[in-house]
Amino acid sequence: MNKALKYNISLVGSALACIAILMSSCTTDPNSPGVEYMPDMYRSPSYETYSENPLLPDSMTAQKPVAGTITRGEWPYSASLVNALPYAYPNSLEGYEAAGANLKSPLAKSTETIAEGKVIFEKMCMHCHGKEGQGDGQLIGTGKFPPPPAYNGGALKDLTEGKMFHTITYGKGLMGSHASQLTKEDRWKVIQYVQELQKL
Ligand code: HEC
């Protein structure tokens, strides 16, 4: 056998060997991935949603939502939840307008809540806003502080609760922020009382 022929045979031989190796991963089943090197990397050992699961304490793959999960589209009231939720509106005119349009109180209106709001108002707001929200509080009487507008006056009569919450949270003009003094729940409570004063 001459040298060139020997060389050609070994070339064809190794080519065939390569093809055979490549073909070994082919199967007739279209769903089969063929020979798998480390099958766990291709297919994780997952469980079907409603199948039994030996890894979980109640043996069910589908687990209940964790405690405190909020139902989408619903707002089950809880004070700790109201207080824990971050305030989404930025301290800007756009944030103020957006809060006015979209932010709604999570508290149902009730005489008890209005009464609680009144207690907060008398402690935290009355010295400026006055007993009936006319902008004639004790501090204004000293003449050192310009009067805030009346809640039942033209500018504030129809002020939305979202804008009120925004103002109490960040402050507005000469009114400072009350975010550190009042929890979010307390802010919503005092707003219920301010809404009563708007109607006077
Ligand atoms: C230091 C005095 C002062 C205190 C305390 C104060 N306010 Fe005000 N408040 C003002 C002034 C001044 C304005 C007018 C702000 C402006 O429009 O520039 C105002 C405005 C408001 C408005 C109208 C906000 C708006 O968006 O136009 C509301 C509602 C309000 N205050 C509620 C409260 C509540 C509730 C409290 C107590 C938690 C409170 N304020 C405490 C001085 C005060």
C-alpha cells in the first residue's frame, strides 16, 4: 500500500468516526433530546403544579400564598399594611396632582374614625387651622403666622383626599410635613375629620 492511500484511508476513517459520534445523539423520537451529558442541566427535576411533592411539609407542590399577601384588585384593610406600604407619589407638583387623581383612602368612613380623626386634628392641626378649619387657630391669632385657607372656602371645599394626604405627608407652603408625627393610618383618619369640616 502506498503512503498516500494509507493517509486517505485514515482520513476517511476518522471522518466517519466523527459522523458516527455526532449521529449517536440522533434518535427517531422528535421529543427526545438525544444523548444528554448531565441530564439535570437540561431538565430540572421540577414538580407539576398540582402533583404531590415529597420535599414540602404538606406534600403539595401548589402552596398557599404567604401570610400578608394582598389579593390583587382588593384591599383588605389592616392598619399594619396601610402603614407599611411605601408612598408612591414624589414630592412635586406632578406627584401632588397624581395623588389627587388616584390616591384613595383605604379606610371606610365611619363615625368612630371621624371621632379619632378629630382627636388628632385637635392635637396636631387646630392651632393653625382653627377649631372649625377656618384658618383662625391660636397661632394665627398671634399675628405671627399668615392664616391658612378655610377648609370650606372656595380653594379647599372640593380638595380631594389624595391631595390632602400628599400635603400632610410632604407639607405645602408654610405647612410642614407631618409624616414623622402621624402614621399613614392616622393621616387618613384626620382626613376624614377634615372632610367633615369641608362640609361646614
Ligand atoms: C404650622 C401651621 C399648620 C399646621 C400645624 C397644620 N397646617 Fe395645614 N396648612 C397650613 C397652611 C399655612 C396651609 C396652606 C398651604 C398652602 O397652600 O401654601 C395648610 C394647608 C392645609 C391643607 C390644604 C392642602 C392643599 O393641598 O391645598 C390641608 C388639607 C391641611 N393643611 C391639613 C392639615 C392637617 C390635617 C394638619 C394636622 C395634621 C395640618 N394641616 C397642620 C398650616 C398648618
